[in-house]
Amino acid sequence: MASTDEKLNTREAARDLGLAPATLAKMRCWGGSPPFLRLGRKVVYCRDDLDNWLNTRRATSTSDADRLPRRLTIKNGADRLPSELTSIQSAKRGVRNAAP
């Protein structure tokens, strides 16, 4: 069993997840990435966070597909989960109402 405080750099985390390091970088920018830590210019991932992120994407049948994001990176509303859209729309309304 892996240590609970084991940290992986982007290349190691991408290899563990079966993704390209560039994909993981895009996910950090666009959303949908596993939780990460920024230590100055360095980005690291906790192994437990990677495992938990993978578990949230686990599906046992194709009927589970509607609850999972269609893409790894989230660029627009079509790729977001309904709960994410609600919070984003609420935040946008709050920002618009605050402006004079």
C-alpha cells in the first residue's frame, strides 16, 4: 500500500493515470483535474487525491455515463455536471448584480 503522504510530480501523476502530462496541465487550467498542490512553480499531486479522483470517475455500466463528464477537460457548460452549472450560474448572477 502506498504512503498516504506520497507526492508525485506532473509526469509521475500522468503516468499513473494513463494520461499525457500536457493533458493534466490542461485539466488544471480548464477544470476537472485531480486536486493538486502548487509549491512555488512546482505542481505536485498526492497519491490519495489521485486515487480518490479516479474513484469518482468509476462506472460499473454504460448507464453510469450520464453522471460522468464527457471530456477530461471542462471548457464549457456542455461538459459540466448539473451541480457545477448551478453554482457557476449563481456566481455569475452575483457578479453581474454587484456591478453598477
